[in-house]
Amino acid sequence: MQPKTPMAVPIPDRMAAGRALAGLLEDYRGSDAIVLALPRGGVPVAWEIARALDLPLDLLPVRKLGMPGHAEYALGAIAGGGVRVLNPQALHGAAPDPEYLEQVTARERRELERREQLYRGERPPPSLRGRTVLLVDDGLATGATMRAAVQAVRRQAPARIVLAVPVASREALAELRARVEEIVCPLVPDWLSSIGEWYLDFAQTEDARVLAILAEAWARPL
């Protein structure tokens, strides 16, 4: 997991993060790999990778399940196909009420479906069977959303899953290491309280930005 090219600290923005990651993923240029972004923040990062390496870009929508009274901390996460993973650290000690867990899961499932329809429309999901999948996000704190994404991808029998993120907590990478074939993450701080603290510009990625990137990516000849 040692970088071949430096990653600026703090990271200027998601596009700079994607360009730096692309330099660490050169081995996949011209391969059968597909870049899958976790919306929304992972999309600008993934687009820079896909564009630099001449690879197709697509999405794997996931949603965090926030803790009661602390929505930014992941109780778990969901992905398409009925995937739900729970964060063992969050469940340790004062576990949330089962009714709350079902309510937040149902709410986030509706948002997941809304985003899937908004972003993809009638476009079918890509086939992942036998392919190398580069799963990309803008960073990992608990890693719950990425674990849900990995589980959803694994169900489709890819040849190889490569996790590519600019910054992640040691705990998240430890949880994910045995679940994927490769991890590319140049920044692994001793302590990470939030992803945004590692960026100069961590403004929210809006739906309009995601749609603009997808329109450009899906119009490219490959």
C-alpha cells in the first residue's frame, strides 16, 4: 500500500485525489477493468481515474445507516440487491433499538432507489462477472459503505476487486483487507475522525454534478 507517486496533504479536492490514485493504478490501463464509484462523493474521484486510464465508469449506489442522534456515524450501510451490513463497533455496547434499525433501513432504501433511478434511468447496470472492478470512494472512516459495496459486487462473481481510496482509517482497511484482492490507499493516518479533515475542499457533491459527470463518461467512445 505504499504510494508510487505522492498524495498532497491536505488533499486539494476530490479531482486531485482521483488523479493521484490514477497514478497508482497504471497497471490497469487498457485492461478489462471497470471503475465503480460510490455516489456521491466517490464519483468525481472515480471519474478522474476512469478518464486517466481509459476505463469505463459506472456507479454502485450505497447508503449509510446513521446512528440515532449522530447520523454521520455509520451504524451500517446498504447496497442494491438487499445487501445490508452492520458496523460491529457501533453495535458494541448500547445497540440501537431494532425498530429504529428497520426504520432507518427502509428510509435509506427509498433514497437508494431514488438515486438509482435518477442517475441511471433506463440504462442497465454493467455486467461484472469475470471482470476486474475498481471500487472507488473519496475516503473511508468506518468502512461500512464500502463493505456493503464489496458484498454487492462479490455476488456478481467478478474476477478481482480492487479498493481504491485516497485516505482511510486503519480500522476500516483492517475490516476490508480480507474481502478484496487489492487495496490502493496512499494515506492511512494513525487517527482519523472524519474524511473532510484531510481535504482542503470537501464540499458536498450534488446530484447535478453526478449527472454531468455520468453524461460525459457515458458519451465517451472506449
